[in-house]
Amino acid sequence: MSDQYVLSIFRGDQNEGEEKTYQVPAIPGMVVLDAVHYVQAHDAPDLGVRWNCKAAHCGSCSAEINGMPKLMCKTRLDDYQGQVVHIQPMRTFPIVKDLVADVSWNYEVAKKIEAFAPVNAAPFRMQQWDVDRVQEFHHCIECFLCQDVCHVLREHDAQDQYFGPRFMVKMAEFEMHPVDGADRVPQLKNEGGIGMCNVTKCCTEVCPQHIHITDNAIIPLKERVADRYYDPIRKFFRRLNKNKKEESSSSTVPSKV
Amino acid sequence: MAQASQPGVGRPIKPSGKLPYWVEPVFTIVAFGGFVIYSLWEVFFHNTGTYHNYVSPFFSPGVAGWFGFHVLSALYVVWVPFLFRFSCYYYRREYYRAFSFHPFGCAVAEPKANRSRPYKGEWKINNLHRYAWFLAVIVLIFLWKDVVQAFIFPNGFGVGVGSLILLVNAILLTGYTFSCHAFRNMIGGRKDCFSCTAHGKKTTSYKLWHRISEANVYHGAWAWASLFSVWIADLYIRLLIMGVIHDVRLF
């Protein structure tokens, strides 16, 4: 094992910058964030890096390590034996300084999503197997690595057309909740831009919480959008049902189905 | 709205992993491309796929025969599995990566040509995957009928290598078809609450959805395995028809 690692860290901001090389003594079990802290303590006290828990729970230390979006606190340096370790900020978001990216756009998107709207007042009686599905989505730590890797946002700058995988997960969390009564399907199709996702599953690959973002959130939501807007037979029966209800003069209740 | 950043010098680095990022899409190009070329050869240069009691999956069911057509017989059938696989959520990942470079690999910059053609999202035709699923199930029923037929020889029940190949093919296609995301939605995924109408008990719909969700995790593996099994089954029967090989009867 080499007794030191060579780090090449991006130094700069949104307008200009370059990678600078630092050497860090190797310690068994060391993660990238440890090495960045070493650099900050010994070589570059002005190095900008965002971090909090150092335990893969807060989602703060997202960066791109040798080109791949990862949490610095969860990436072991011994995975990069014999390589120069390039550390860069998330590419999809504007850079504040060095490794710190401005992720505020995500919080603006979050505000647009209709919050959990229970049909009954709490406390709720639910079966565990009914909520297992949405509990997977609760594991999200909002590191925004999925947003960073999503080519729709990263390569096509389509922030005005697609909320991104993180917010598909959030919408799935509410939409599939057993006692939620709001209807987010129109928003998914229109403003949320779920059709922009072409299911290449990079978001799932980079998720440090191992949430099956595409298989369990995006695709089931796409199927709900297809149920509503792209399935002529279901559309026909829905219309037929609606007509029957109108004939029997019953009041129409907005429904998620 | 935030603007996507295009920060400074030396970016982006091509991501490194256990395997280079290009290995998977190149495999897809070779395997899928090879299968498509083989299929074109099979569909446009052959009019029958039957060898004694074996029927190639390319030619089953014999729709052309039902209407009295005897040329391009496979063409009347293969559009169904093609449509099913083309609109499949797993294959979308593969072909968007390998053939349209949207993206070629995770965190890999797309080619400049992609920038001149604005990305508008996935093709809407893919939303009809559920209909392709129903058609694929009909074809699958015929393939199982062919499996039964493949074990019945002129002198009664028997097992040949061809019988086993067709059996494995039908099993893999069944796994692929019933681990489908659209089927998962139809069988219960569209519900928010399984127990609400069953007084807190697990419904059949929930149990089916749960089982299919377990199989769905391996949908990609089912997809590739069944693609290769169709290829092998057809090639085996084609070689039998051409007289290149002889079927081995096990008993």
C-alpha cells in the first residue's frame, strides 16, 4: 500500500478555476473527506468544502470523485490505489467556491410540490405493508447526487422542464401514501416533466441510500401518468363512469385514480 | 431558476469504476445489434421455422398461415416481441445509452451532436407498453403450446435437445413478461392502499404485486437471458432445417 495519496482538487468558483495537487499521508480506512480535511488543515485553510455528519446521513459532502458523483464521506481512498484522485464540485449546479455547489434550486422545486394531504385527521391507522413502499423513499438524505448525474439537468440544462429524480421520489412518497388524498398526476406530467426522464437509471446507480429511484418511484409514476393520459381504453371507461355518475346526479369527488 | 454550471479548467473527467464506463453500452451495441441483424436475416430470408415437432419462436404463432400467406411468415409475429422489447423500461435504458448516447454512461458528457438536436424527453409511444404486454402474453401462450408439442415425437413422449431449449426459452420469456413494470402497475401498483378495502388483510392483489416486485428487481437479467434464449432456440431450429446439425434425442 502506498504511504500517501495524491489529490487533485478543484479550486475556484463559477467563473474560473483549476485543479491543484495535494499529497496526503495514507491512513487505513481513510475516506475522501478525511483527506480533504487534511488538506484544509495543513495546506489550504481557505479550501471550501461543505460537510456535517461525516456518516453518510446528512447529504452535505456531495462531490464528483474521479468524475463520478459520490459522497466524500462514504468513498474510501483505498478504492483509488495508484490513481490520482480528482475531486470536483457537482457539475449540474453553480459553484459557490471550490467544492461547494449552490443547490438552492432544489429547494425552490420542493416548494412547488403539493405537500402530504391526508384524507383523515391524524393519528392514521395503516398497515405496515401498505407503507413499506413509501418508507423506502424516506431514506433520501437530499444529497442531490441523483440531480447531479441526471443527464436531463446536467447536459440539457432542462431545469425549467423537469423536477429531477429527487423530486420524483418526493412526489412518489406523497402520491403512493395510503392516506394521502391529493392528486399530483397532472403536475407530474406537466410542470414536473416526468416524460423528460428516459429511464437510464444513473440516478439509481449513484444513490448512496440505495433507493431504487427509477424502478420504485419514477416508473410507477410514469405508469400512473400513462393510466391517466396515454391509455385510451382506461380513458374510455373513465369517461363512461363519469357519465354514469352524472346521470345518477351524484356529486363528483376528485379522485386520484 | 438555477443555471447548470460549466465550471473551469480540466472538466469533465470521464468517470472511472470497476469496468470502464463504455463496456456496458458497447456490449449492448454488439449484442442487440447482432440480434437485430440476425432477426432481419431470419425474417426476410426464410419462410418457415418448423422442423418436425419444433417451431421456432420467430414463427409462432403461425399467423401468416391463418391468412394463407407463405412469404415473410415471421414478419406477422416478430413485430409483437419487437414492440414489447422496444417499449420495455429496461431496454429503454440500454438503447438510450448505447444508441442515442443520452447519456453513453453516467456522468459522461454527451456528444456535441446531441446538443444541436434539443432533447425533448423519451418517445411517447413507449407509454403504450401495457398494450404490447398483452400482445406478448398472447404470443407466450402459443410458445408454451410449442413447448408441449416439442416433447411429443411421432413415437410418443420424448426429450430432445430442441425440446429442452424451447422449454428454457419459454421459462425465460415468462419470467421476462411477468416481471414487467407495466404489469406490476396493472396488478396492484396503481393502488395507494392495499388493505383499505380488505379490513387490514393482505389482498391477492398485494401478494401478486409483492411477488412481481421481487421478480422485477431482475427484469434486466430476464430481458437479456430471454433475448439470448430466443436467439439460441431459433438458431438451433434453423441449423436443423438447413441440415447442418442433427437433433440429439436424450430419451
